Amino acid sequence: MPRILIVDDEPGIRESITMILDYEGYETDSAANGEEGLQFVKQGKFDAVLLDINMPGIDGFETLKLIKEIDKNLNVVIISAYGNIENAIKATKHGAFDFLEKPIDREKLLITVRNASEQAILKKEFETIKKEIDTPSPILGVSKQIINILEIVNKVAAADVRVMILGENGTGKELVARAIHQNSPRANMPFVEVNCAAIPNELIESELFGHEKGSFTGAVNQRYGKFEQADKGTLFLDEIGDMSLQAQAKVLRAIEDGKIERVGGAKKIPVDVRIVAATNRDLQEMISKGEFREDLFHRLNVIPIIVPPLRDRIEDIPVLVAHFAKEIATRHKKPVPVFAEDALNLLKKLKWTGNVRELRNIIERIIILANSPVIKLDNIDFLLPMEKVSIDDLITESSSFQDFKDKAEKAYILRQLELTGWNISKTAEDLDIQRSHLYSKLKKYGIEKGD
């Protein structure tokens, strides 16, 4: 249950409030003055404080100010026999959550304490989540490729130029984008990510530029787009190669003008964003086919950064394994295991078509299922993705080219399903197809769990 601190110089008030809250299951502590209350706040974790105004020594308003300096998320409810509007306004200006008059009504007290403690808990959870989101995983590795990437990131972060990050799925392009932002002068401003592949073409413009109320069916309110949300910060356009040509034209215009126009609006809105784009596709080939604007490509590709696949930097695998093992074991509240040399050598021999993302999934599987302080070869060989079908086998067993393609596709889907633990949504995301499309493939090839 939430823990409540009662600060009041009247023993009778402290006792009556304590009885009410204890009966409802709250944990309570009480203090006779502001100084004592502040010591409690410094030493213990409370979810709400009930604070009297008129007390000897420092009064309630000064105590409130000092409490907020100690813990800005701690909600404070002012209680006073002088329930005038002036005191209520002053309490609110000082950051009080609510104001209760003496004598205190039991029901109103319980409702106010419940709301104050629940909101405080939510604020703490939000701060924790925000910290996790805003603190990206490090770019790890000892290979020449990774060292080179880190050197480029350090150089370009300070320069307010656009960056294009190229690489296969799962190589860590987002980490590079976040590293650029975190080391730039814009680090304290928003980092806003847009996955262009995940947004339907008919909604991408609204997502990027926002829309005015009534601009289309379903636009019941005005909405700020990602460009406005990222103002003064960084806009990360992930999978830029999947953006429609119409949206590409508007992005180009926004880059050139430094202004955007909401869908259904006529007003030009200034925006100051640094754009970092990423793709796993060959944009030069798309340009030759008329699928990507060449002028936009040159605008975005001021500084290109190529993130290599994991199979081209196998010397980084031990570093990544150690990092993932610590992170995953800590999250699952397990001892952090050590990977033996023979286990690491086997991991280095795998093809890692899913790159770092696939490696992380495998390490999580090993830590959950192997359950050993030292991970050796015989602990993990049965947990690793099996190369069940070779190209030679497929050719031999196929009656036609179409039959060969079907068998290869089935084998690939089965392998991805194994990597995600048969998580259909995650597999569809990794394969970059709709979930309904994946279900159709499973039905077509008669794939069932256990194949």
C-alpha cells in the first residue's frame, strides 16, 4: 500500500488522520513540525504528504517548497483550519496537489490521499520509463568498422548536418541515430522517431506534418506532426526507402523551406529540426526505377554512415554477448552467466542473418533455458538456430524453380519463427510483412508449431 506522511503540530489531528488511513491499509508516519517532516522525506520514500500550514518553526508553505526540492514527484496536500481562497491559491502556486479544510471530512480525505498517491506513483513510473527510453544502448564493438563509426559519430554530432545511415535490418541503425543526437548540441531537445515502413501511405503525411481539425474523415482534433514535435531536436526517419513519393516531395519542401504545412491547413509553420534518415534498401537502385526522389536523396545523404552486418565483424560478438548477458540476466533477476570459449566460438560461426537483433534474441533464449553460471558448448548447441536446409539440398529436392523458391521461403520463415519463439507479430515485423500476410504463408506451407 502507499506510504503517507502526516505533518501537523496538533497531536489530535495526527492521531485521527493516522487512524483513518491505517484502517484503510495505508502505511503512515507522522511529524510534529516542518523540520521533522523534512527529515522523514529525506530518509524515507513516501507517496503523499499531508501538511499543515500553521506550525512552529518553518510554516507549511516553506516546508512545501523544501519538500519539492527534495522530491519533485511527491504530492503534498495542504491541510488548514484557515480555508480561505488566498491560502488555497498560495498553496497551489507552491506546488500543492490539493487543499483540505479542517475539520477534515473522512471521505474527502480518503479520495484526496488516494488520488495524490496514485498520481505520484504514476509520475515515478513515467520518469523511470522515460529514463530508459532516453538512454540508448551503447554502440559496442572492438572491430575496425565500429571504431570507424564511433569516430564519424563524434565528428558529425557537433555539426548540424543531415546524416543517412545505411545497413541491414537489426544492425543497430537506430543506436547510431540516437548516439548522434545525444552527442549533439540538440541533446536536451526531443529525439522523435518515425518508422516510415509501419505507417500506411495514406496516413504518413498526417503523421509527419500533422493535420487540422476536419481536414479528413476522422480528424476530429488538430494534431501536431512529428516535425513540430521534433522542433529544435532531431527527427529520425527510419526506413525512409518505404516513404511514398508524395510524402518525399513534402519532406524535401520542408527541408528546403524550413517550414511545414499541416494537412488541411494553409499556414506555413517554421520548424528547426535535424534530420537523420536510415534505410536497409538500395536507394540508388530505387532512384533508377523512379521509386525514390534523387533530389531528396542528395539532401539527406550529406554524411553517409554504413553499419556493417554482424557476420562481417565477428570479433564484436564476445563484447555484445557479455553486454546482452548482463542486461538480460539482470532484467530476469538471474545471475549473470559467463560464456565459455567454445560457446563463443560456436556463436562466431553462425551466419546471423538477423544481425545484432538476432544475437540478442538468442542470448535471451540461452539465459532463460540454459540456467547455468558458465555457458558451455553443450549447454547451448541445441538452443541455437539450426541450419536445417542447405542450398544443395533444396536444389536436389526441387522439381522446378518455383518449387525451389517455395521450399526456401518456408525454411526461412521457419527459422525466423524459431528465433522469435513463435511470436507471430515479432516474426512479421522482422520479415517486414503484414501479420495477415504471414498467416497466409503459414497456411500455404502448412507450417505449424513444432515443424
